[in-house]
Amino acid sequence: MQNTNTIIRIPLAKLLPHPENPNRMAKANFEKLKRHIKQSHRYEPLIVRKHPEIENHFQIINGHHRAAALKQIGETFAECVVWDVNDYQVRILLATLNRLGGKDELAAKASLYKNLAERFSISELVKLLPDTRQAIERLKDITKSLPQIADNTKAFLNTLIFFLNDEQIKIVEAALEKAMPAEGTKAEKMAAAITIIAEEWMSE
């Protein structure tokens, strides 16, 4: 696998999506991506390879949504880096580039949001950031106790992803509804319910 980090400008008409790309972005987040690129004119360069079948064209490996956003805002070129990879290497990249991420450290992210809130209103941040209004407001307010958060090196914002069949989802939804507290946003109540169920299991 030979890679180069040299950025070149390629016509969007010559950039074709990979048919096996599994990554999908929520519509709201895609609109935020478009606004960000249109306002800042900055984005991470796309990763592409020479198209294996169509001469003088390139196949997108990473950056499908950026390419779509650039087209929709009227751009005709995209900044890209070209990698020399075969079909199987591309499939590995498609499965990992959008998945291999770290966790957000709570204190660092709260501090970041506090600084952003000094420049932008909550409504503006909702348009610019992938987080919901509730998440942005909570993270901004968390900064009031940043010293305590900073002392806790294990304070991370964690995401759990798993898949359930039809029977499992019925059982899980029933358990969550039974354990869910009355106060908080839907996400907060579900997180609390899962924690309550887990604590109950651990205490047995």
C-alpha cells in the first residue's frame, strides 16, 4: 500500500463513490457539514485512488459526504490525496476509516465548548456542531465544575453500539421503559435506565 500526502485538486466530476461504502450520515449532520465547508472553505482532503475501471477518474475511499457537500454548494473541484491501494485494501479502509476513533475526554470537550460558547450562541453552535442542542448546553454548563472533572482521568463520553434481533429489542425496550427515570432528556433517561439495569445485575 503506497500512500502520498500530497494534496491535489481533482474535478468533482471525476470523483466517483465506492459502491461498497457503508457509511451514512444523518441528514442534519450533512447539512451542518455543508454549512461548515461553505462558510470556512476548509475541509479534510478526500482520500481517493485511481479508478480501477474508468480511465482518468478516481474512486473515493474516504470523503463521500464531503464530495456530496461540495457538489451541493456549487464547487467543481475537491482537494484530495491519492493512495495506491488494491480492492481488498480499500474494503479494509472503508470498514475502518470512519470507525476507528477515540473517545471524547469529558473535561477537554467541555472546555472546548465553553470557549466556543464565548464566540457563538447556542443556536449558532447547533448549526455548526454534530451534537444536539441539549448536549451542547449540558457540556457548556459542565465547565462550571471543570477542576473536579479534570481530576477524573476516566471521565469520558462513551458510545456503545450493538445490534439486536426483533425478539431482543422487545425485551430491551420493555426493560428500559420499566427502569427509565422521569426526569431528563430521552438520551439521558435511556442512559440512566441502562445503568440501573446493569447495577441491578452486578449486585446479584
